[in-house]
Amino acid sequence: MKAVAAPEGPFVVGVDSSTQSTKALVVDAATGEVVARGQAPHKVTPGPGHESDPEQWWEALRAALAQCGDAARRAAAVSVGGQQHGLVTLDADGRPVRPALLWNDVRSAPQRDRLVEELGGPGEWAERIGSVPPPAFTVTKWAWLRENEPESAAATAAVRLPHDYLTQRLTGVGTTDRGDASGTGWWSSRTEAYDERVLEHVGLSPDLLPRVLGHGEAAGTVREGLPLPAGTLVATGTGDNMAAALGLGLRPGQPVLSLGTSGTVYAVSPHRPADPTGTVSGFADARTDWLPLACTLNCTLAVDRVAALLGLNREAVEAGGAVTMLPFLDGERTPPLPYASGLLHGLRHDSSGGHVLQAAYDGAVFALLQALDKVLDDGTGAAVGGADAQPLLLIGGGAKGVAWRETVRRLSGRPVRVPRAQELVALGAAAQAAALLLGEDAGAVARRWNTAEGTAYEAVPRDDEALARLEATLSGADTLLGGP
């Protein structure tokens, strides 16, 4: 971030409502300086799936804003970035009918399989919607709800995504944006509107869905009784990946690898994606371009779980050995193996705990890098690898870890840059709020804030031997990984 002597104002608020907590940043719109921050946790309900009470998100947002004190009360605009795909069902009074089904809840895999088959197959879905929906997508969750909890579906008067829900609590109006809507499975990237055929097939009235706002529109203004001034402008908000892309000020073709609870690779593109293999989700970005993206369910949490099982610090990796691991502890989205569990192969008497831990890192990064060229293959030339490739921007909590960074360098063969700016989802939301307030482009705001500057690491020779082992393990384990 740019160093400044003193805030220049005006102030804006960017919110990141993620799986486990909600963060709020108060940012100087002119300089990008973070002048206050707050954070409050929320819980994921234990059980067969992954659920969370949306009321927790709202209380966490209020608490995070309250921690920002006077700075929040001086804000002139606010925007919310939120975890994608979550199914929030509201009754006629605007209260949650049941806990939200989160992005990493894959219980809807059977419904997903039926939907893809019943509506023309993967190619038809990719062409109409832009994506072949995985079980993470909201449309599969709605189908699961109707089949397993028909009373909850019948009581639903409004369907929202997590960022939509929080924006509506701020403004009182149901709105969304094209970026987050593109991850539902019922918004068509071809028409940039809700797809009536899909909605009819899953029994969802378009009247239950929020209005999709255009780039640069305001969702409304803040209501009375919040730790923000009444009348504060509220931007459209967007999904977390779209907000992070805004926060980096991405130009087309710049690759990003995000290491968090989930792992993602993405880039902004001027071309509408439509991958019939389902590897790449054809998201819209939060502006007028596109955000082809591949996502894995098993990233930092899976590797940390392996470290805990071994009784090792997460950095206690050891080079060498022939162990391979596919750490698909929660099933997997990329590759599409929702019924998978973890797989360990190649153990020998001389295998160490450090070898096994390194294998977990390798397996998590391998799943992401498999999708990278597909994400970038849009004619921009960004898919070309090697030392002369555009640096891979490494973000998310894992980007702070040496073992994560060095694994990405070794398996990608690309130069890597780790931006100094933290909390990029909240910064992207803040850039969107600043753009609305100042009449600028959100990407240009973030570039003015220098959010993508950071430490650069040169490319190292790619470890083709390790990649070949992982390819062979994945290819030879189809039966083990794919069964229910």
C-alpha cells in the first residue's frame, strides 16, 4: 500500500464476509491508506454438510464496524464482498428460514448430476450459463433443499447470496451484481440475465431473486441504526473472488493463485468463458469483463490437517522422497470428484513425516496448476509459462507461508509475486465503494492505491518429476477417488 503522511479523505468501508469471519476496513479513498479495521468471527455448523446462520454474519458485520469507531462513522460509501455460492433462504419477514448452505457443502452432488443431464449435458450448460455447475453452485443447493427439506423451500419468500443478504440488511432492498450472480447456475453469461429455463426446471420463481445491478450502480443507502452514517452510499458489492480481483486492480491476462480455505486460480479476460469440461467456471467479474476461475475445495485447511495428524509444524516439510498425496479430504471440485477422500501413495521405510507433509502441499498445488493453463487460455498469451511469463500473483493466507510459496514456484516454473497488501477482498470492496463515490473505475482506483506491489521471486526450474508422479497417481486412482 502507498505510504502517506496523513489521511486525505473521504473514507469508504470495504467488507469481507468469508466462511469463518467478517472483516471491515475503513480506507482513505484518495490514497488507499487503511485507517481502521475490525473483525468478528462466525461459526460453521458441524454436521453432514457446511452451514452457517446468516444472522451471525450480520452481527459480525455490526461488531467489525463498531471496532472501527469514529472512522466508520465518517464513511461516505460502503461495499460488501462475500463468500460465493451460499444459499440464503429468507421468509416473508426477511428472516432466515434455515442456516445457509455454504459453498463447500457438496451434499447436492446427486442433484447436480441430475441437473446437468436433464438440461442438455455439460456443453449446453457451458454455453447457456458459462459454467458446468459443480455441487458448490447455488442452483444445486436449491435442488437439494426442495428434495430434502420441502417445507423449508415452501417457506422461502426470497433467495439471496451471502453478499446480497448483508447488502439488503444495510439498505432494505434486494440487489446483487453480475459477478456473484454468475456463480449461482441460474444467471446466464450468454444473455446476462436470469435463465428462465433453469429456474423453471428447479421450481424457483424469478420473483424470489434480487435485481441484478449494473457496473457502477448504487444498491441504495444505509438505513438508520447502524455503526455507519444513515444515508451512506452502498455499492453493489460482489463475490469474494471478484472483489479480490478488483482489490488487485487486475488487467486482462494477469494470473492469480489464491491460497485460502479454498484454492483458486483466475484472471480477468475480455472473452466470455464456456468450458464444457467443467474445469473452469465462466464467471463474470464485478465490472464488464469476465473472470474465468478454477477452484479447489482442499487447500490450506487440508494441508494443516495433515500437519496436525503428523504432529508437525506446517513449515516442517522435507525435500526428496517419492511420496505422493491427493489431499481431497472434503471431496473435490477441481478435479470434479465430489465423493473423493484423501489418497496417499508411495510410502517406504525411508519416508519421513516431512516427505508426507511436502506431498500434501504438492497435491494441493498440483490440483490448482492443472487448471491454470485452461484459465489463461483465452488468446491473451498469458498461458505461456516459463521464466518470461507474467508473474503469478500469490495471495490468500497461504501466501504468507514459505512452504506454500516455494511449492508453487517449484511446480509452476513461473515467477511469483506476493503483494504486500493484505485483506484483498475487503480492499476490493473498498475500491468499489470509492469508485461509486468518486465516479471512477474500481480497477483504476486499486491501481492508484498500488495494491499489487510486493516481493518478487524469480522462476525456478519446474519439478517435472514430481508432476509426473502426481499425474500417474491421479490417473491410476480413478476408481478409488470417484466412488460414492
